[in-house]
Amino acid sequence: STPAFLVSCSLSDMRVGYWGPAKFVAKIRENESQMNLRSSDVLLNWSADEGHFGSGGRYGRLEEQAFELSFLCRMIEKSITAF
């Protein structure tokens, strides 16, 4: 089975355009039936104010890690309940 995807992008990223990750997610969702995926397994995390290396600020990195861990926990929960 194909793994779940959490794809992050930012409008303010000067190194990677936001359209690259958006097109990637659109292509995956277009072919999800062939890849044995559910649309809830593919998430595009879109940010307007982060840069290439993530968000700045005092708690920005912690918020990013919490979001990533919550996605991971949700996918683990789904895989456990599937059995």
C-alpha cells in the first residue's frame, strides 16, 4: 500500500514555488484510486507567511512539529483500526 502524504509549502518560499507541491498533491489525488489511497491520506499544508526553512518566531517550529506529529498519529490510528 502507498504511504500517506503530508506536503508543506509556502507562498513566501523563495527557493521552491508553491505550485510545485500543489501540482504534486493534485497529481496524487488524481491517481489515488490506482495508488490505493484515500483523499484523507493526502494533505497539503499551505502557509502564507513561512519561508523555505519554516516559520520564524518563538513557537513557530514547535507548532510545525506538533502539526506533523498529529498527522502521523492520525495515520497510525487509521492503520491500527483498519486491522
